Amino acid sequence: MILSAMLRVKMAWARPTGPRHEVVLSSRVRLARNLRSRPFPLRAQPADLAAVLKDSFAAAVASPSTAQAARVRLEDVDAVDREFLVERRLASRLLTETPVARGVVVGDREVLSVMVNEEDHLRLQGVDSGLCLEDLHAAVSRADDELGERLDVAYHPEWGFLTACPTNVGTGLRASALVHLPGLALTGQVNGVLQRLGAAGLIARGHYGEGTKVLGDFYQVSNARSLGPTEAELVKSVSDHVETLVRGETKARTELVRGLGKTRLEDMVFRAVGSLEHARLMTYEEAMQHLSAVRLGLSLGWELPTDLTTVNELTVLAQPGHVQMLAGKELDGPDRDFLRATLLRGKLQN
Amino acid sequence: MLCARCKKAQATFIVKVIVDNQVTETHLCLPCADAEGASAMPPAVAGLLSLLGAVPPPPKAAPARCASCGLRWTEFKKTGILGCVSCYDSFAEPLKGLLKEMQGAVKHAGKASPNAKRSLDAKRRTDETASLKRRLDEALRREAYEDAAKLRDQLKKLKSP
Ligand SMILES: [Zn+2]
């Protein structure tokens, strides 16, 4: 139904059209909100949760920004569909582990969505391609104002929007960008760069596999504070620091293709293409490594048998839940690796 | 290692954050790490929990639990998650210290919620009505009928905007 249809719809953020898309895959802005009259979800009774879900869905239908959005009650969909929503960043583990009276509202192209009864009653989020935090914030904030007209949102004159965890109180805002930093990683600069971000009050997280190597050199950069600065100041600070990262990464890539390193880089990228085109079994970790290398080659303008949209989508589609969604059933590890390799081969050859 | 958030899946994410030159690490599974990135913030939560260890318990006069939802301060110290909106009042004092430490600020400067704006507008209207009424009484006492008529018009406008 809705979810299988979503599998065919392209995620807005996968298009390589956003600003700085060679380095920034996607931007995300989320706002945490709660209703005054109900305990926060983790302490709420089932009747409270049901009331929050009902009121939130009703408010979503009545708000222009979310009126056309799909509303999914997690208890109405099966385990594979729930896993799919998690990997699509539309639901969290917290929602899917206890699906009763939890829900998601998913807007057009999955740009705007709302999780209901996560850690907070409402988690509004906007995700789109490239570095576009300001625009996303404007859209999410508008949806928030519209919902706020229809719901009794908890707000404190001193402390702003009240959230279940005090780390989110105030603006309830988290602005983040998913960046791809293979150049900085290959030139050994990535740790220093990330440390400087930490010192500037930002948070950088890597995606690690079994060992200490970051999977695919993808990092998420976000603001650390939520109280004090205005929403616009927080968004601008993240945006400015990501711009600096983009400049550093671009410079590193230029250095890599100059001189002796070029052949080593070509070898890495074309081996990755070969594996993706020919392997019969592939784990998620290996797939991410190869996709990262291919993405680097493409962003350097090399002729490769694929394009950025496909590679961006494959970083999502190669995840275990998505592979199972394609199969339409739960799969064991080896079956998943086989199906994943088949999927990657197919996508790279057309 | 198991994920620190759901405690079910294998952790594949190591979240490192530097707070005051101290590196803290949190181990998470991919969906939790992603949910946190999309929503909450594990490093901040880790920082919060370590801060909570150092924050003195609420003073004796303050309640040990929230009057509205029953959450104990000791429970909050363990999870970092409050129970309800009233917890912010019940534990106002220790939370203020915590927010100052953690966020570096205790005053929200961003936008207000529509309902807060509405109640602010309502308050402004009540205040203004009271002041106009006072001036009207005074004008009538002075027998300044022209002023009084103007004030009456303003009052009428305020009542039906
Ligand atoms: Zn409470």
C-alpha cells in the first residue's frame, strides 16, 4: 500500500540538485514539541498516547502544510514496513519497538514529516538535498506554527518549548547536515577538522562499522545547544560550519587528483565500481565503502557507469530493512547479502 | 557491544563528543543513531547524564517527586528524561542550574508558540483596557468630555478588534 508505493518514489534528498551536493548529501531540521495537558510519551498511559495521536493527526489534516500528507499508524503496518520507515528516517526505533498509539505523518516527496509519540509528542522534521538548512527551517517552522494554532503546545516564558529531555528545551531545534568527507579522510585531516567543530560547539558523528574505520566517510554535523540563541542563529551557525567543511573537502579532493595520488585514487574508485558491478554477495558495510568511493569519483567528474542520484539512493536502499522491503519478507544475513548484491548490480548496469 | 539507546541491537555507531576537552563516547545501533540525529542527541544526553551526577539533589523544601506525574528526581538522574510539563516547575531550581551548565543559557530567545502569543496578546489587551478605564474615570472627574469620548471609542475598539 502506501509504503510499497513510497519505495518507488524518489526521496527528495537523493537528487543531486541541492547546493553543495558534491559534499553535502542532505540537510535536516527538526523541532521537538509537546502538548501541555499530557505526560511526555515515555511516561504517558496508553489513553494519553492515543489522545495525542488522534489530536495530532486531526491537527495535521487541518494544517495547510500537512493536509495532503500520508498519516501512518505504526500498529497498522507490519514489521518489514516499520523497518523501512526507520531506514527512510521517517520513524525511529523507539516508535517501531512499541508501535501502539505511535504514528508518522509523511508529506510530499518525504521532505516534511512528523513523528508522533517519539521521545516528545511531536517531532517535526524537514529533509532535503544538499545544504539548504535555512529553507528547510522556514518550511518546518511554518508547519509548526500551523500545528501550534490547533494544539495546546507546552511553552514556558523563560525556557521556551518544553521537551522531555532538557537537552532539547528552548527552540527544540536540531539542524544537521549529512556530509561526505572521503577527501579529508584520505588526506588524514578528518579527525582534526571534526575536533575543531566540537570546539566550536557543534557535534560531528561518524558512521562506524565493526572496527574504528568510519563507514563510507559519511558524517552528520549538528548544533549542540538548543537554548539561548534564536532558531535562525542556530541554523546559520551549522550552515556556516558546513560551508567551511565543504571548502576543506573540495581542496582535499583537488590535492588528491594532482600528482602521484591520482592512480591510487583511480584504482580505489574503479575497484569499487568492479565490485558493485560483479559481486554476488555484499554486506551493508562493504556496500557503503564502495558507494563512498564511487561517489567521490562521480563528484570529481569522472566517467563512471552510474550517477549521483543512483549512488545516493543506493546508500539508503542497501540497508537491511530496504533490502527486505524489496524482497517483501524478512531475510537471513546471507540471503540479504545476495539480494543486495543483485540490487547493486542491477542499478549499476542500467 | 549493545546499543546504549534501545539496548537490543548491536551498536555500530560510536558517537564521540568533546565537552571541556573530555571525549565521551556513546555506542549506538544504526537506527538509534539515526533517530537521535534526526531527533534527540546522544552526545548531549551523555553529557547531561554525567552532569546530572554532579548536580546536587533538589533542596529539602523542594518536592522529591513531580506533583503532577509522580516522577522522582532520582529517576530523572538515571534517564535524563522528564515526565511531564509540570516537572519543569516541580524541579525548577535544580533544572535551572543544569540548563545553565549544559546549554550555557537559561533564557529562550527564539520564537514563541502561537498559544503563548495569544495569551500574551490577551494579557496586553487586559492591561490596556484597565489603563484606558482609569484614564476615562479621570477624564470624567475633570469633566473633560471630549477626551472621555475618545477614550470610550478606544475602549470599544479594544473589545471588538
Ligand atoms: Zn512531571
